[in-house]
Amino acid sequence: MPEWSVAEPKKLTFEEPVTALNVRIVNGTVNVVGIEEGPARLEVSGIVGPPLTVTQDGGTLTVAYEDLPWKGFLKWLDRKGWNRSAVVSLAVPADSSVEVGVIGAGAVVSGIRGRTDVRGINGDTTLVGLSGAVRADTVTGSLEAQAVTGSLGFKSVSGDLTVIDGAGASVRAESISGDLAVDIDRAGNPTDIALTSVSGEVAIRLPHPADARVEANTASGSVSNAFDDLRVGGQFGAKKITGTLGAGNGKLRATTVSGSIALLRRPPTEDDARADHDTAPADKKVL
């Protein structure tokens, strides 16, 4: 099994095929990008403290500290003496599966079609253009997902979730105090959305026209609703938004204890406006 110890800035190229990537770093940053051609490549542009160990076992490429295992990764909270950091960039085949673990480090993963698994203590993660299934577990780290077309699962204690132009089959998120904001792209298939937060705010922006069965509940938080087809009700402080938008092919469920819930309408696109114009009655004026 090929193995390298990286204690200073270094570039490596892996001629053997790579089908899976596992990265675990403390502080610094990690950037993973999917590529269509060429071998997998690694660049460590900065490193402080102990060396990173790089191994290639069959199709699995691992870049990590020897004393930081993937199993039980989130239990390393409050570990003192992490006098280390690394700046790591990787290019791997787009069909690879990716596992990224960060403690105090930022991570960016883009262009991956395989499964992506992110675990973070207090580092923020950005995902761009992923089409495989995504799972993210954090303690305080936040997650931003843009143009992700695979299913997305997110669990956190206090980290925030922001989904922009989401078009995956499902978005499921749980946070105790983190805010959950999900923006659904019109081009996506009917989406199964399930968001739960205790005290964090929940905001969901749906496309025009929307297509979902809606059930949103809060024990003591406020609610706002931009859709005439939905009903707002409740008593004794509890509030709920229920109803069906369009044919009701998708599902939208949101639950909080004290956090607010907002259902927002995405502005119509130029294609939407053109369709409305084409279907407008002849005696009506289109503004």
C-alpha cells in the first residue's frame, strides 16, 4: 500500500484509479473538486504541526492525521492542544465517494457525483453542484449547499443550514438551535422536505408554481405564509400552516418549539412569466 508522510508543502499525483476519498484535518482548509479526466491530485500548500499521512489502499485515497480516526470523529470535541493546521486541495474523479472530517477547518466540496459524507466540529462547509446523496453531521459548524441535486441530510447541535437552488429528491434537517433556510429550485423534481429545530428559525422558499402537501407546526414561535392556498391556524400559542399547493406531489414538513417558520414564494422566472402571458384570457391585460 503506497504511503507518504507530508510535513511540508507538497504536490502528489496518483496514477492508480481513485474511487473513494477520506480527508480528516484540524484547522486550515480543505478543498475537494470533482474532475472528468486525468489522475487524482493532491496539493498541500501549507502545514503546521504533525505531518499528514497519505495512503492509497486499492481505490481509497486517505489524507489524514494518524491520531484522528474517522470512527467516532464527532467525539473529538473539546480536544485541547490541537497545535496544527493544514491547507489541502484535492482533485478526484467526479464519480468518487467523498468523506470529509474537519475540526476548526473550512471545507469546500464541488462537482462530485458520488456519495458525500461531511462531519464537522466547528468548521463551516460549502457544497456546490453535487449530484450524489449528501449527509452532513456537525456540532457547531454550518453547512451551505448550492445547486445540490442529490438527497440531503443534515444534523447539528447549533449549526445553520442554507440551501440555495436546491433540486434534490429530499432535504431532511435537524438542529437544536441552528437556523434552517431552504430555497427550492423550480427545475427540481417534487421534493420531500422535513425540517426540525427547537429554537432555530425555519424558512422555506418554494418555486412558482409550488407543488407540495404542507404541514408546518410551532409550539410558540411565529409563522408567516406567502401562499393563499394554505391555511394558518392554531390556539394557545401553537400555530400551524397546512394545505396543498398544486397537485400535492411533494411533501413539506416543518416543526419548531420556539423558532419562527416562514413559507416564502420564489419570484417567477422569465419562463414562468412567459407561460402566464401565453395562457392569459384574450380580454385580460397582462401587466
